[in-house]
Amino acid sequence: MACTLFSGAIYAQTPDVKIGAKAGLNFANFSGGEADTKMKTGFHVGGLVEIFINEKFSIQPELLYSSQGAKLETQRIEMFEGLDQLIGKVDQKMTLDYINVPIMAKYYVAEGFSIQAGPQLGFLVKAESVLKTSASLNGVDIPLPAEYNETEDLKDEVKSVDFGLNFGIGYELPMGIFVDARYNLGLSKLPEDNYGDKVKNAVFQISVGYKF
């Protein structure tokens, strides 16, 4: 009986813990740079552990694979000769893939509804730039050789560790299904060169997951 009561007392003091998985979309871009960049759509997927301190407050560490980056403004070149019009376009897409470790503090303002904030540490897995060139003559696409499309590895030019802050909201159903919306504000400059452009990550995420 004494052992049972002691075990029950320990269990009562142990925080409630939920384990889960999540996946969703990234709407990523760069901030702080001089280049005119556009939003790039990516994804994230991973797991989490939510540790409840009390009924209202919890800490939620996560481990996510996240595909981020940005698109650069299309360069358009037009040439006219008589009635002919030749148009060339160059599209550049930069992909930065990370293993991200966010640690979120969550406060439940109502049943199932939470506001969230916390730091995030990211470890660079892949960094590459893809250039795609296309051309058309009088509105008709012109096939171009493969050498007009170029993929460049940028991993040596981008810092291997990224630091940021997350802010978001979430809603969880009683059955364990939840939806999160989160913004990641990058604080670390991305270029490895300390004298380079002050480009930082800026990512908006929408996630769906399940906890048990």
C-alpha cells in the first residue's frame, strides 16, 4: 500500500506529456537583401513533444525537416527585328533545406486554442541555386539545349547554422488533431561572407498534425 501511494504521488507530480507528428507548407522568402525576391513554396515534416507545466502552459520542442529559400525576380530580355519578337527569360530558384529545432512556449487562452512563441535553431542540409532559361519567338516556345539550365551548389557560401524566432497560433481538437500557423523571423545573416548582403530567412508555415 505504501509503495502504491508513493507511486501515485510521483505520477501526480509528473507533467502531462503528448507526443505527435506534423507536416505542412512553407511560404518562404528572404528579408534584408537588396535583390528583388519572391516567395517560394516548400514543405516541412517532423515530430514534437508537448510537456505541460500546468493546464494553461506547456513547452513544445520539435524536430523538423524544412525546405525554404526564395525565388529571384525573372529577368526578361526582348529583341525586335522587323515584325519578329524574341523573348528570353531567366528564372532563379534558391533552395535552403534545414533540420530545424524550435522550442515553443505555448499558452492556452481557451479550450484547444493556444498562442505560441520561442527560439529556433536550424542546421543547413542543402543549399543550391537552379537557373532555368526559356525563350519564345513570336509567342512560340523555342527548345533550348540543356546547358541553358544550371544547378549550383551553394552550401559553402551559406552559414551552416541559422537562428530565428517563431510566433504563432494553434488549435487542437479533443481527438488530438491540430492546426498551427507560424511565422519564423530569421535573425542570422545567411551568407558565409561577413561582408556580404544581410539576407535572412523569413518563413510562414501552416501545419497539420496529430498528438497522442
